[in-house]
Amino acid sequence: MSRLLSLFAILAVGLPTHAAQEDKKSPPSPAVKKAVAAVEKHLAELGSREANIIWKDEPAVLATFPDHTFVIARYRIYPVARILPRGLSPSNIFAVPKDGKVEHLANIKSLEKFFGANAKNLADKSKMQDALAGWLTLTQEFHQDGFFKFEVLNKEFSVDTKGDNFEVRGRALVTGGGNGEIAATAQFAKGQLTNVVERTKIIPGPRPRCQATKLLDADPIVRKMAEDDLVFMGMPARAYILEQRGKAGPELRDAIDRLWERIVKNGW
């Protein structure tokens, strides 16, 4: 019994909750707390209380936009999609300046407009590369369903000079939840980003549907497929797994606990 309770505690800890930062070890700064509170208030006014809130603190984002905090609001869409507030997507980018005014960057066009208005003094190659890395860090949210993990391949960036203008190329690789990449070419003139062209090819991996309920299926192939899918999804499936555990009988709960122990040992 103590082992089961221990596993259940591990399963419950760190579940995606409102204002919980994923994969972050450092506590939020006062500026981040203020920005998160502003976004929470904005979402509450839209009638939303089920978002998982994270923030972007990658160095390239902070270097390019020192006066803004980027807060992300994600909504679960697996195994059953929630009804989203009007104007929101499964993953949403909010830019919050120091005055706390929330700006929703709803798509690539609005992100490009924001960069043009707020990313200043991008006159040397390192700053342009930071700007592209920041772009790839943010634009991935337009493809995020809560299971993808991305890595921006900064070391592979290339810079071409065209007279007084510059062109920077780079990509963000899908490292979890599927495979593929987001490749982007950014053009700069007079220290500002003027245009970005993206080429995206992303293939999602398994997503929560009914796998947890099939862990005791009479067919061993079905059982194996369900278990493999959940192990592949790893930690991002914890909310779904906990939800199914709460509905399960004793035998299925034991199976879910054994599965979760494997996921925890994998560490992803």
C-alpha cells in the first residue's frame, strides 16, 4: 500500500496547473510574477480558468526583449478538447511590458509585427541571431499541443550579408512528442527585423486517447501498444494518466502505477 501511495504522490506532484512553470527550476522573478498575474486576470475576464501557464525565460528572448515578459497559456486538447474562450488557441502567447498591459500575439503575422515594433538595435550579427532564436522559441507555441518539445539549434545558424541588409537562417528541432522541425529565414535592415519566412514540417507522435484504459486488455498486443504509447509520451501525459487513475478500479490503478514508475525512471 505504501508503494502505491508513493507512486500516486509522484504522479500528482508537478501536474500542469494554473500558473505552474514547466521544466523550470528557478523561482519566478517579481517581473514574471507581475506578468503572470496580468495574464491570469486577462484570462479570467475571458471566462477561462483552466489554462496551464508558463513563461519564456530563454536567454535569446530576454536579450531581444528586455522590457517584456512572454507568458504562455496552454489548454489541454487530449483526450478531449476543452471549449476555448473566443479568440484563444490551444497554446497562446501573451507579451507583457513593464506597465502590465497584456498583448495577445495570436499568429505569425502578429508576432512579426511585434518584432518589427519592439526588437530594436539589431545591428550586429550576434543580436540578429538572438532575435531569430527568440523567434523560433516563440513561434513553436503556434504548433504546441502540450506534448511537443523543441530545441533551437543556435550553433547551426548562418548569416548572409546582402549589401546593407542581412539574412539569418536557423531552425528549431522537435526533440519530443513527435519529429520534424521549424526552419526560418529572417531578414534584417537598419537594425530591425523586416521579414520572416518559415518552413514547417512537424509530425506528432502518440497522444492520449484511451491508452490507459487498455492496460488490462485481453489482447496482449493491445496492452503492449497502449503501454508503449504512454511511455513514449512520458511526463506530458501525467494529467491524463492521473485523471484515468481516478476513474479506475484497483487492478487498473495498479497497472497505471507500474506504468508511471517506468515513466519516472525514464525521466522524460
